[in-house]
Amino acid sequence: MGTSIMITSGKGGTGKTSLTAGVSACLAALGRRVLCVDLDIGLRNLDLSLGLSDRALMDFRDVMECHATLSTAAVEHPDIQGLYLLTAPLSLEHLNQADFRRLIAEAKDCFDFVLMDSPAGLGEGFQLAMAAADRVIVVSATEPAALRDAQRAISQLIGRIPELHLVVNRVQPKLMDKLRTSIDNAMDMAGLPLLGVVPEDQTVTMAAAAGVPLVLMSHRGAAPAYLNIARRLLGQRVPLLRIR
């Protein structure tokens, strides 16, 4: 049986969706079957980050309501074997957590990893993903407000999800030394292990605009950081990426 991972953040603009796409692509490149589930209704753009824009014709509501099978609704990436997307419906209204848990349980029978791109904040999408998650990755940017908002999300997860991890994203290399204390404080206050540190990388935006997964466009910047995170999720001991 596979593992379901909720990827969330306390506020928008942390690069959560880009990280979901990047880590998913790396897990697939490492030989795993990976399903990405977009739960970010208002700002759904996981398809852009994965390079699957306009390919998803059915969403996870269609599967939950038996209008389509999971194998029909999940769209496979044309260039990365084993990478699939199940997109979000237009609304989360009238979706209950028990039905969503059953959907993710079915997906875990077919995939090694199910990565759920949860919307920022603590709304319906957050609650839906939390109900079906085995593990959670909390993504934060480096500014103090983002770290504080991340901790609000963490406070809702502690005691409900057994494995929680922190990823600090969009780190400016020249600020890394100054941010070490803030990152250490966030880890201490939340009690979360650090899963990865990802540098700010303009290629992430360029790849999404081109409709190409980052792993197919670059081997520098954020790309090796995503790969390191994927390897840690597989249980490998990998040192943190040195950001210069």
C-alpha cells in the first residue's frame, strides 16, 4: 500500500504547488508510481507546474460520485513515466471526508505515493486533505510572517497526523546565514524535523510558463533540492542542499 502525503502551508506564495510538482516528478523519476491530487480549488495550477495543462478532463469529484474510474480520471504525464494528476473540481461543496478518504485509500492501492496539494490556510481543502493524510509536509517561505502562519497550520496537525515535516522554500542564498536562526526557531517551536531547504529559483516560474516539469528543464537550483526531498521520503539519508 502506498503513502498519502498532504502538502500545505499557512499562507499563499510559499511555492507549495511548485514543490508538490517538483517532488512528485522526482519520485516518479526514481521509479515510483505517483499520483498528484490538486485540492486548491480557487488557485488550482498544479497542472501548469506538472506540464499537464488542459489534459485533465475529469476531476476527483467525478471519481467519488462514480462518474469515472480512478484509472480514467487520473492523467499520466507524457514524458515522465509513473507520474499522474487527478485535478480538483470547481467546488468542494457537498464533499465529505469519509468519501475522500475512501478515494485516497483506493489510490494508495494503485500508487506508491499520493501527494495532495492542499490550499493555503485552514479551510475545507485543508480539512479534506488532513482527513486522508499519512504524512504532512508544511511548506514555509523564509519571512517571519510565513513561518508564523506555518505554525498555525502545524498547530492543527499535531496529534492528528503521525509524521510532520517542514520544508523551507524560496530561500535567497545571500540571506541563508541570517535565516538559520529563524529556521532553527521554527523547527524548535513546531517540533518538526526539517525535510529540506529549497533555494529561490526563477527557473521554476519559467518551467511552469513553458508547461515543462522543472526536472526536465534544469539540474540546478531548486531541482536538486526537490530530488533530495524525494530521496528522504524514500528513507534515504541525504545531506541538506548547500545554498550559496
